[in-house]
Amino acid sequence: MPPSRQHVAMLVPTVPPSLLLALSLLSPWGSAAGTCPPRCVCASNLLSCSQANLSTVPTPLPRFTAVLDLSHNNVTRLRADWAPARLPHLHALLLSHNGLAFVSTEAFAHVPRLRHLDLSSNRLRALDENLFSDLGELEVLLLYNNEISTVDRTAFENLGRLRKLYLGQNRIARFPLELLREGTRLPQLALLDLSANRLRAVPAGELQALPAWLRDRLYLHNNPLACDCLLFQLLDRGRRRHLSAVEDFQDELRCFLPGATALVKILELAGKPPLNCSKAREAVLEAHLGDSVTLGCDSRWQGVRSRHWVTPGGERVLGDGGNGSVVLLANGSLQLRALRPEDAGTYSCWVAGPLLNETLYVELLVHNFTLHGPHDTLNTAYTTLVGCILSVVLVLIYLYLTPCRCCCCRGTEKPPAPRDDSINSSVLSTTPNHAGGTGEPCGSHVASGAGTGQNGRFKGGGTPPVPARQGPKAQRKVSDPDSVSSVFSDTPIVV
């Protein structure tokens, strides 16, 4: 809190008059170069005009002012001419509780050395393009408890030294988190307060890509977020690592389930319908034999002094690197080349932070097969599929493409050839070259009662005897299917 006028007045009478005279001569306010504005309290280079019922910034402002407190007044507009002269020493400007609704994009052109800016508890509705681009040395920006609903992604341009940004208790539905992901817009940012806004969805993938020291101070509580398992796993890992933004506000981190109207705690979604979120294992990395992997040491401390790794076998990897296969990189990551089965296990990263020490564990799983095998290697599923297709093709060939094994059926048969021709028939043919002359299929003949052949064997497919003819050729017999014309038959010749 700024010092009150009553407190300062109580201190003045205790000082001897001679000392007051000396201080007035040495103080810049007692010289002609600067005078304390009316209704303000001045001490050294501090200028406090809090609760002075001011509607505009008092003028003139001394050039040596370092801290200017204008809080709890009625300054509703901050124009470009509020500081007509350059204030090279001003590093803190307090404008909270003023009902401030407008800030010119050129309002900070004359205060380039500003490091602390308090615009909280006002009526600002938007952060326009390049609003703070003149504040290259700004470190702390307070914008909480306003009516901000729109944030231009260029509003924080050139704020390379900004460390803390407070945007809580506003109406923000979307914040450009790409400013944090890129790491070039706000490289020094270590605290971002987005609590008590109107955020319904946050990209969990982009949040996970942020460094742990920023996730440790990324406040998202009291927002109507949509329940999501990725968000739950992200916050659950933060709770296990004791990140302040999660551990200190577990009850305020709530979300909406699909079709529900009441908020539920995000950290209680594990195994509950309808999402049934599962807890993610912390820092588990899978790789294959022969691969090269990099294990990140994602510490929540910014500007650590030292760090080292310990392998599963207890070997300590120092800053000068390993033995060629295990190397400690400049950013603190551990690189393993040409993985072997014995490289699997839990690696630990020991970090010496500015306040406390931290230990991170990374579990490495090495699969005992290479990721890219030979090109002619077939997996089990593919081999099974090919085998099934070949089996179906072979069955179809067997059913539809095999030759008929029964006697060929013809509508008309040739007359019997002379006996002399049968002996000259093809020796490679197994089909009889003389039919019975009846024109019926061979499968329709039924054996007669005397259907036994030579030596008493039954001839199921034999030709019944033809009655004897009258004439000179009465002694001629009809050729039997198992005649001499089929030399490969094992049935005795019937004459």
C-alpha cells in the first residue's frame, strides 16, 4: 500500500527544523526544478496522488519521478498527452481503481523505462493492437478485474522482458496461447493468470509443449472449461509434480461434462463416466532397437544452475558428456544413440534450482525389434490373409476346373468299328472306343445277375452281352470296355 498523507504528516514534526531546512535544500522538491503537485504527497522520487479525487493526471510532473501512484481516482481516459515531457526515470505507474475505459496506443511513448504498470480494477474492454509496444523494459503488467473480452495477439509486441501478466477476472473467451508456444514474443514470461474468465477450451497439446516453469504459474481455475481427458491428464501430471497452479487450486479447477449443467472437478474425472479418463504415466518414452532418442529434463525452475543425469545402471552423466552413446546436451537433455536392450529403464535428472532442488524421472521402454525390418518380412496377420486367399482359390479350381472323370455323354454314337481297328486304337486312351450301340450313358447300365467276370470277380461297370447275330459274322463279339484297346487296364480281357 502507498504511504498515506496522515502517516507522512506524523513523521514530519519529529524532525528538527534545522534538519528539515537541510533536507529541503537537498531534496529535488525544494529546488526550482520541481514542485509537488497539489493534493499529492511527495517523498524523494515518489509521487503519491492516491485518493485525491483527480479526473486528470496532475501537471507538471517532475522529470525525476520514479514512482507515480494515481490509484483510486476518476481518471477515465489516458491520452497520449498525459505526460507532455519525457519521464526517463519513471519505472512504476499505478492507475488502478479509476474507472479507466480508454488508453491511447501512444500513452506510453514518454515512459520507455517503465517496469511496473498497474491498470487493474478498471473498465477496459479490449487490448488493442500494439498497445504496450513502447514498453520494452516492462516486467509486471496488471490487468485483472476489468471487462476485457478481446485480446489482440500484437498487444504484447516487443515485451521481451515481461515476466508476470495478470489477466484474471475478465471476460476473455480466447487467449492467443501461440504467443507462449513460439517463445519469441514473450520469452521471459514466468507467470500468466487467466483465472476467472470465460475460457471454454484450452489446447492441451499446446499447453503440454510449454516449459514446466511456465506451466507452474499458468492459472486456469474458475473458467467454464469443457471436460476433456487430455486436459485431465495434463493437470494430473501437474498435481503429481506439485505445480503451484494446479496444487493450490484443485477445487477451483472445474469443467462441464457433455449434457450436464453443473461443474465437476477436473481432477476427479479418472474412471468416471461418460469420459472414463485414465491417468497418464509420467514421462514414459517408447523406442526401438537401434534408434536414437532424447530424454528431456523439463524442470519447473527457470535459470537452473546445474543438472546431471543418472542412468538405470547408476552411472552418472556429467556436463562433459558421456562415452559416445550417451551424451548430455547443452539444454540439459540426454541423448542416447543406437539403443540396446540394456538401455531400457528409468533415468533420473537432478536439477539444482534457484530455490529448491528437483528430480525428474523418465522411463524408457526399448522394444526388442527394429522399427524398420527387411522388406520381404511378412507379419503374422498378412501371412494369414494370404494363406486364406490361396486356400479359397485352390478350392474353386478343384470344383470347377478339373476334367470330368465319368464317361462322356453323347447324343449319338458312331457305329462299331471293325475288330481290326480296335487293336490300332490309341494306347494312351483310357476311354473305350466301342460303345454298346444303345446310346445310353455308361452310368445308366445296371449289372445283371450274371455280372461276374473271370475268376469270379464282379464287374460293376461292364457291358451286358449282346445276343448273337445270324449270318456269316455271327461269331463276332462286341468289344468290351476293358478290351485290348485299353492297355493300362488291370481287368482281364473278355472275348
